Amino acid sequence: MSGLYHVKCPNCGNEFNVNYSEWNSLSDTSLGLIFRWGPYSFSVKCPQCHKRERYHVTPEDAISQEGQPQD
């Protein structure tokens, strides 16, 4: 389950995309280090308010490179 996921910050409401991998923690130039908590859970800092939050996703939440949900 690696791919691009669209998430919403619960603190400020900012929506952004996260490139997440179930196998390892990644870094992103705009988001910093993405900490992997499990195959469906990670934490990342919001690029707007800079607060770190934990997000839970499923394979169905992945979006394609064109921004459309994957089937």
C-alpha cells in the first residue's frame, strides 16, 4: 500500500497530498519526515500550521497521479 493520499489537517483544515509507503518512513521536501506507525497509519506535519498529526488511510483512499481516486 504505497501511493499518493489526500488528507485534511484536523487542526487548521488544510488539505494536502502525502506520498506514503507501508514499508518504510519517507521524507518529503514540503512535509518533512513521514513517520510510519503501521500499514495504514502515519504521522506528518501539516505544511500550513506545522503541527504533527496521525492519519489513518486505506488502500481505497489512494489517489492516482492525475488526482482521481483509484479503482
